[in-house]
Amino acid sequence: MKTNEVNIKFISSSALKIFTMVMMILDHWAWCALDIHTPAAQIIHIIGRISVPCMSYFLVEGFFYTSNLKKYMLRLFICGLVSAIPFTIYFYDMYGLRQNIMFDYLMGLICIAALDSKKIKIIFKVLICVAMFALSLFVGGWPILPLVFTIIFYHYKDKFWPQLVFVSATVIGYELFAVIYFFYCEANGLPDKFQTTWWERLYLLAMIAPVFILRFFYNGKRGGKFLGKYLKIVFYGFYPVHLVILIIVRLLLNDDVTLSNIWSMGY
């Protein structure tokens, strides 16, 4: 007996990656161009949070389909390295010398590669993961979160409910920490570099949304042949290039910011 089911899985891998890139550049632009207290900034940051778990998901997909894991790691490392200077220039006021998310994803890839290995003993798997988590905590652009998402999507591949439970628990726990930290800073007179109210940090909850997108709208297909073939190259190039473009835009739109003082002013 046939059932008339409506197929709503219309988002391909290429489309979702392009959407992720667009959201990333809007989110990065908004951090330095818009007041976070405004509705426009909040909306952009809410949508922008979708990109982090989506990238973790595609990192895991790449891990399962790659024919050369070492080259996969090398591409991430080179992308992170090339992006290091423009990232530091653009986000210095927010991140200081912490580094871009490509290094977080490289650490996440190392974690799941270790967990998947049949040659590495359990104790060494744990030590490798602990080392990567510690490194991400101290120098990562998004401390720990990309690594946790990557491990969740790896361990619970194609399992909606476990993904939803563990991603939700991770995001809510992270959110609670951010809110508690806000009240701690407020009670002790400590500076808050983001200068936000506690409720303005709730945009992080949007990181749960990709689990639903991947389950109900993602069709698992690569997409157009042209996009599928070249999008990987485009994505690796996009990350450093979009940071350079944002720096140039800031230079053009802000008369008080020059190339000579952009670093020293915290820009």
C-alpha cells in the first residue's frame, strides 16, 4: 500500500555548504559592524550559529568518505595557517591571539581518527582526545564545542535522537556556563568584553537547529556536478579570503581605521 508522503528533503550537500558560508560571512561581518544589542545583530548571530554544527557534520562526512586522511588533515592545517593572520587582525579585539575554527576542526578530526583507529589502545585514544580538548580550550576559536559536535556526529552517525539529545545537552550546558559567567562578572565587577545582557547570549541555542535541518531537510546528495566537484576547493579558499575581504571593507568604511593601526587598535 502506497502512502502519499511529501518529500521535504530538498537541501543538498552543496546547497547546505553554500548556506553555511553565507551565514558565516554575515555573522563575522555583524560582529564588527553591528551593535550586538540591536535586533538585526541578534538575528544574524542566531542564524550564524547554525554554521558551527553543520561544519562538524560535514567534517565527519569527509572523514568517512576521504581516500587520504593525512591529506584531509593537511588541507585543514594549511587553511587554518593561511587564515591565522587575517583572523587575528579582524578578531583581535574579541579573541586576542586565539586562533580560527579551522584548527578546532583539525583537532576534532584528529579525535575521531584516533577513536576510529583499530591500532591505537583505548588509553592513548583518551589521552589524544584530552590533549586536543585542552588545546582547543586554550587556543581554539570556538573552545571545545566543534570537537564535541564532531564526536557526536561521528559516534551517532545517522541517529537522529542521540544526536538531538547530546547536541542539545552540549549547547544548553555551554549556554548555562555563559549565563553563569555573566552573573559572576557582574557580581564581582569584572569586565565583560562582549558587553551583553544574559538574554542576549541565548543565540547560542540556535546551534541545536542543524540536527533538525540534517534530519528533515537534508537529502544526503552532493548537488550539482559542478558544485560538488569544485566546492571543496572553494570552501578552503573561502575561509581566508572572506576574512581578508572583511578587513578591506572595514578599511574602506571606517576613516579612523588604517592598515598601519588596525592591529594596535584591537581591530
